[in-house]
Amino acid sequence: MSLRIIRDDITGMKTEAIVNAANRQLLAGGGVCGAIFQRAGHEKLSRACRELGGCETGEAVMTPGFNLPASYVIHTPGPVWQGGGQGEAALLKACYENALSLAKEKGLKSLAFPLISSGIYGYPPEQALDVAVGAIEAFLKDQEMDVWLVLFDQSIFQLALETYPALCGQK
Ligand code: AR6
């Protein structure tokens, strides 16, 4: 049971669930969210999200994964970066904590995260990485789960290699 950081496309992950860096309306957006909707099946995932009716920033909800290799998608809207003084770090930490709690509640043993908020929402990647690693490692201190942090951009993966070399590796 551990945290591994890899460079990959999260939509291909065969973990029991993958996490979506969502928006509060749970609509198909761009970035990783758009890729997840596309591969899951846009219509089916949109319908499941509509039934949930939305999700507050920092909270987490779950749908089936439909055509994805993962059985489930956990949707969590990250905070939009506004300079750091608007509680962004606490909200981002809550995204990881609530997604992990939901996975645990559902009895899941493996979960893959993207680096939430670090794209369209503008959170500085090095700070987003610290929040992600801190929250996941705290959870794993007394929980059994295989957690992957799946980075897409080479520059962000390079940053992870420099900051957390012991956590970076292959699938
Ligand atoms: N696999 C893994 N990571 C990815 C992938 C992928 N296929 N594609 C992009 N990333 P973003 P946010 C990385 O913008 O900042 C959407 O429209 C990307 O390089 O996807 O939380 C939502 O609907 C970046 O490091 O999410 C919201 O409206 C990270 O995923 C809004 O964008 C997150 O970037 C959320 O913005």
C-alpha cells in the first residue's frame, strides 16, 4: 500500500477508480475532465453527473466509469487559484481527503489522482504537488490503499522527480 507518482494519461489507468479534476456543475470541461468524459462516454457520464446535481469545491462524489478501464470516477472540483490568500490550500487538501474517504467508504483498494487545479484553475504546480503528496501520505499512514498520482505534463513530472524522487517510478 503506497503512493506512486508516474507520468501517464489517467484515462488509461486500471485502478478501481480515477479522480476527475471537475467543476462544480459536474459538466464536461477541458483538460483531464474533458479527456475522462470522452473516454468514459460523454452521454453516459454526463447523464450520471446531471443526476448528482453538482458538487461543492473540495467535496467529492462518485459515478460509474462506463467505458473507462476504471470502474468508477470520483469527481472533485478543485479551487481556482486566486493568489493563495482565499483558502485555496485548505480547499485543495479537502479534495484529496474527501476523494480518499469516499474511496475508502466504498471499499476501494486502488485510486489514481491527477494533479487537481494545476491546469485550467491555475494553481502553481509545485504547491499543488506538495498539497497532493501531503494529503495522500497522511491518509496512507493508517489506511490500506494503492494510490497513484498521475502527471501528464513532462515539466510537472520533472518537478516531481526533483522534489519527490523516491515516490516517482513506473506503473
Ligand atoms: N491525464 C492526467 N492528467 C492530465 C490529463 C490526462 N489525460 N490531461 C490533463 N492533465 P486541468 P484543473 C493534467 O486543467 O486545473 C476542466 O475544464 C494537466 O496537465 O485538467 O483542476 C474542469 O471541468 C494538469 O496538470 O484541471 C474544470 O472546469 C492537471 O491535469 C477545470 O478544467 C489538472 O488540469 C479544472 O481545472
